[in-house]
Amino acid sequence: MKLASKIFLTCAVVIVLLGGVTALSLHALGRLVSVNRDIVTQAVPALGVSSAARDGLAALGRLESRYLVLRDSSYANLWEERATRTGGELERLRGYRMSRRAGEVLGGVIADFEAYRGLVSREHALLAEGKRDAALLLAEREGRALLDRMDAGLDSWAEARQVAVLSAQADAARVEAATWSWVFGALGAAVGLALIASGWIAWRLTRSLRVLSAATHQVGEGTFQTSITVRGRDEVRDLAEAFNVMAARLRRVEEMKDEFFATISHELRSPLTSVREAANLLSEGVPGALNPKQQRLVGIVASSCDRLLRLVNQILELSRLRAGMQPIRHDRVDVERLGERAVEELRPRAEDAGVVLEMERVGSTFLVSGDEDRLMQVIVNLLANAVRFTPARGRVVLRVVDAVGEVEVQVEDTGCGIPGPALPHIFEWYRQAHQDPRGTGLGLAIVRSAVDAHGGRITVESHEGKGSRFTVLLPRGSDKA
């Protein structure tokens, strides 16, 4: 799966989860709104109407008694108006949602109300006939019983509605609690999944990029030899494969360059040797005596041939060392003795330059397993460079140190130092920290290749204007010759 698809899928899953949380929240909110709307639009108004109906029934009872006692027709008219209003309120109660039990109770109340109205009509008829006592007895017995029954019925109906309201409120509370539990749970799951997915993608990318970064660094140093492996089927793997192809081509180009230099150098050695020998013969006067001008020109030719031969030999030697074709012996070598020889060999050059050349020892055992000629070449090259770039009255120190498991060789000078931008590249081919026409830019490259061939390592510390210190660490290896 492509990286873009993975990111899109992860984001889509998170969005779906958040959408689900939102939908669940809206659904729960809808239920809460429905319950509250039912309470506001049904239960509360219904209880208000029932309370008004109860007050109306009480008023009807009082108006009925006053009319029977006083026989004032105005009370009869007021009773009719109040009865009409109370009957309407009871009918309004039918329009509210209610349980079956509440409906049955309300039906009984309405039936009793109709019976009560009929009873009052009979009372009025008895009064019209002059039978006041009969009307009062009817009102006192049957009328009062109907009013009490209707009042009790409205109480029962109100209690049923109150129970329904409390049940609705309990349902709303349960819905609210369940809603928050689900919302927080789903939100936590969505956030957790988002963090896990984001962390996985970040780890996947950074892991692959770290591998690519390390490999790129090795390519920059010229030490990358193996292909990198990145799992998956995304763009990072495509990048890794493209990187492997590029690295393989770079290795091939490097091999072709080495082969080219080796071939050209090898082919140049024979004609240069012939030219140098011919110049020597001319200089010795074998073909005949030369005048001073001819002698000077022949000397220039011989000097140029010597310089070109040194360059060709260095290129061939470096190519063999890099290709692993230069044989490296593993004899017991005393680094202290090599250092003494190198100091004695370069002391005349140092004295001519006005530089103090010294040797120091730290420890007692300086034996390593290696090639004496190659290690001698390493020390001489480092000392020669130090003497060359140290001004008069300066100091160069060769220090051998008995380190744990290694022998450390330090070449420290008080010379001009190495510029900071040039410091990371001084061990590369044809790279010089200072543009010295006498140098070829191959000496330090040969030093590093020889040290690598011995399984050692070389480092450099330098401060421009204060001096430099090259440190070679050689593994002791086997003590057997």
C-alpha cells in the first residue's frame, strides 16, 4: 500500500470514528430534546389543565349550593358558564399523550362530569316544581358523591401523569449518562487510534529515513558497499530501491575511475622511466658533452620526470590499497622503533626549516601486528606534512602511546592549522588544505588507506593558526610474527 493511501486510510478511520461519535451525540441529544419537549409540551400543560379542572369542579359545587339555597338565577348562569369551561378543560386533557391507565381514569372523570351535569339539571327541575328539599337531598347525596369521585379521579390522573413525568426524567438521566459514557469512550478510542496510527506512520517514516540518511552519509564518505533494505510497498521503498540503483552506479563509476587511473598510471610508468633514464644519460655526458644551457634543460626534464613518476607511483599504490590488492604483511612491528627511524630520517629536513622535531613515549609496550613498510610510510607522511606546514621556530612532536588494546600514534605540530571547511575532506583524493604546488593531494589519502588496511582508524584535530594533531590508532592484533 502506498504511503499516501496509508495516511489517507488512517485519517479516514479517525474521521469516521469522530463522525460516529458526533452521530451518537446528536442521536442522544435528540432523545434528550424529545423527552424534555414531552415534559414541556405535554406533562406540564396537562397538569396545569387538570389543576384548573379541579378548581372548576370545586367552584361548581359552591355555585350549586348557593343556587339551591338562595334560588338566585345568576348563580345558575354562573354555574352553566363554569360547567362549560370545566367540560372544555376535561376534553382538552384528552388531547395529551397518556398511558392507558390514565386514559381510563380520565374517561371515568368525564363520564362522572356528564352525570353531574345531568344531576344538576334534575335539581333545577325539582326547584322549579317547588321541591326544594328533594333538590337539596339530591345535591347532598349524589352530587357530593360525584364531585368527590371526580376530584379523586383527577388526583389519580395527575399522579399517573406525575409518574410518567418522573419516568421520562429518569429515562432522560439514563440516556444522558449513557450518552456521555459512549461519547467519552468513542472519543478516547478515536484519539487513541489517531495517536497510534500517527505514531506508527511517524516511526515507519523516520526509521526508513534514518536508514537512508546513514546510507547517504556512507555514500558521501565513499564507504557504502551494501544495499539497504526497506520493507513495505510504499514510496519509501521505491526511494530505497532508487537509492540502491544510484549507489550501485556510483560504485561502478568509482571502480571505473580506479581502473582508469591504475591503467593510465601503469602505462605512463614505462615511458616516464625511459625519459628519466635518457635524461640521466644526457646529464652524465654519455652521448657527448653538454653546454651549461643544455645541462640546465636536461636537469629540468629529469626533475619533472621524477615528480611525475612519484605521482604515478602514488596513484598506483592508492588504487591497489583501495582495491585490496596491495599485499599487507602481518609481522610483529615495534612502533616505537619505527618512530625513531622516521624522526631520524626527517630531522635534517626539519633542521633546514628551523623546526624542532621531537619524539615522546607514553607507556612501555608498542608492539602491533602489521606491515612495517606501510606503517613506516604512514608515520613519515604525517611527519613530513607537519614539518612542511610548521613555520620556523615551531615544534613537531611524534608521540607513541600504549593504549588499552591499541597503540596510538600522534603527530602534533604548531603550524598554520587546517581551515574548518577543508577539515572533513583532507583524506580524499587530490584534496589539499593549503594549495601547495609541491604536493599532489594524495599523501593523506594513502595514509588513511594504509591505516584502514591494518584495521585501524585515523582522526584529526586542528585549529587554524594554532596547529594540528593527527591520531592513528592501530589494533595490536596477534603478538606472533
